[in-house]
Amino acid sequence: MNNSNSSVPLCYSNTSSPYIYDPKIGKVHFSATFSALGLTSNLIAFIVLIKSCQRTQSRSRSFFLIFLGGLVVTDFMGLLVTGSVVISFYVNHIDWRQSDLGCHFCNFMGISMIFYGLCPLLLGTSMAVERFIGINHPFARSTKTAKGRTVSMVLMVWFFAGCISLLPLTGFGSYHIQTPGSWCFLNISSKTNDWAFALLFSIVGLTSIALSFLLNTVSVVTLFRVCCGPDRTQRRRDHEVEMMLQLILIMVIATICWCPLLVFIAQTALSKKSTEPRYLLLWIRFATCNQILDPWVYILFRRAVLRRLRPRVNWSSNSVMNLYPSFQGTIRRFTQPSVQNHLVTEEKVESNETPAATRLPTASNK
């Protein structure tokens, strides 16, 4: 850029990497196909979730489906907002330096990138917390948690992510246009505010992934305790195994898609070196794949779908565990002392969650 910094809007000056306006770098067909695939996937997942919510009678599963619904809505809106901006750039060849002198559109794009980037990670952590409480402390969760509180948790995640994304508007950090001119993102420069905001974004994302991994590991171990216990046939836990499988896959996808970008931002901020545009664009595209892959976890990894794909396989938790008797025996030896206490708690929860209509015949018989 030939203009001095005093005459150029902040979002187009002092960038951490050389900015090149070149609409020919990308192709509209790639962006359109990418966005259409993601929007269609999330729309299908949302329809499936609505039908599942109408059929489910398990309170724990209904809580989990609310979080999944929030995740699907977030991914859908993220692709819709950012995809529309990118596609319009390649179609119209818009130069934001001439059409957005006040940086309003660039700031909006930057806010959207940060908000819709943090939300899936934070929602994944919230789902891990919900499953951790539901599996390890089911009685406390059942007596105190309501659907309205679960919805409030999703709204709190959106609010928290929104507050972080709005920080550059207060002067803490800044959003700058990025090559090839189709998007804006946080500026990773040596300035204290820019450096601190980039590091904050990276730390929040990496902490969410690490916390999800820790809580999901504990939940899986506890679930194995129950499934491998001596009284495992007293209550079917197939839906719990299904929810944990979906949650683990969501965590794995988020880790693979987001860790390269988050680590890249942290390394660049700590080293205070200039950003490599090609790597930033590559890891951004890699992270966007998370919004496309997330909905397919729930679309494909359901017992109803698995039964259709492999009808001869019994997909119940007991049958799956019986496929690995040596592993089952090992888990049982390590977890035997605590199984009974957990089962007693589970039975109390089950009796409390039983609808009144199902208990009336018993009362009438007495």
C-alpha cells in the first residue's frame, strides 16, 4: 500500500502480513461448493435432531440434543454468514479498501470469524461437562437440571464468545483484511493489544479442547465401569454409549481441524514474527471443515443408521463389550470397587425419571 498510515483506515494498515488484493487466488466454485455442502449437512442434521427430540423420553438425552441443536445452528449460521461474504467477493471482485472506508464490513467479518470459531469449541466443552455430570453424578443432574437451564447454558456460550469477538471494537486487538481480500481476521502483530488478543483467542480454544479431552476421558472410564459391572443387565445404557461416541467424534474432529490454527496463532504471537499468509489461509480453511463434518457425526453415528448399515450386528452396549472379553475383564478388575455405588445412584435416578403414567398400574394393583 502506498498511502501513509494516517490516511488509511486501521483495518487496511499495519497488517502483520503483506496484503495482496487478488481475486484470482481462489475460485468461486470451490467456495460455493464448500458452503453449499456445509449448509446442506447442517440442515439435514437439524431436521434429524428435531425428530429425535420429539421421540426421546430420556431426560439426559434431551439435554444432550439441546446442545447438539445449538452446535448445528451455530455451524449453519457461521457458514451462511462467512460463505456469503467470500462468494460475493469472488463474484463481484469487491475491493474493501474502496467500498468500506469505515472498516464496518471488515470488523463484521472479523467478529463473525472469531464468534463462529469459538462457539463450536465452547459448546463441545459444555457438552463434555453435561455428560460428565450425567454419567458421574446422575442423581444431582436429574434433580436440579431442567431443559430451560440447558438452553441458558447454550445462550451463555454464545454470549461469552460474542464478548470475546467484540473486544477489538474496544481497542483490545484489531481486525485486519487478509489476502486475497475476501475476509478479515485478527491481526497478529507485535503491538501489545494485538498480541494479547491473538493469544487470548488461541488459549481459549486450546483450553476448551484440553478440558473436553479430560472430561470425556473420565466419562468414558466411568461408563466402562458401569457397562462392565456385575449388574450391567439391570438397565440398558445404549443411549449413553451412543451419546459418548458422538461426543468423542465431535471432540476428535474439533481437535484435528482447530489445533493447527490455534497453535499457529500462539506460536506467531509468542515469537512476534510476521504472519505467513499461505499458512494462515490454509489453517483457516482446515478449521472451517469442522463446520461441515460436525453434523455428519449425528447423521451417521446413530443406532438407527448403524442397524441399517449392519443389520446382523447387535449394537447394544453389552454386545459391543462382549466382543472384547479380555479388555472387559481388565476394566472390571480396576473398577470393581466403585461399580456398585454408581449403580445404586443410577437406579434412584431411573425411578425418579419414570413418568407417573407408568407407575399408576403398580399403585392400582396395590
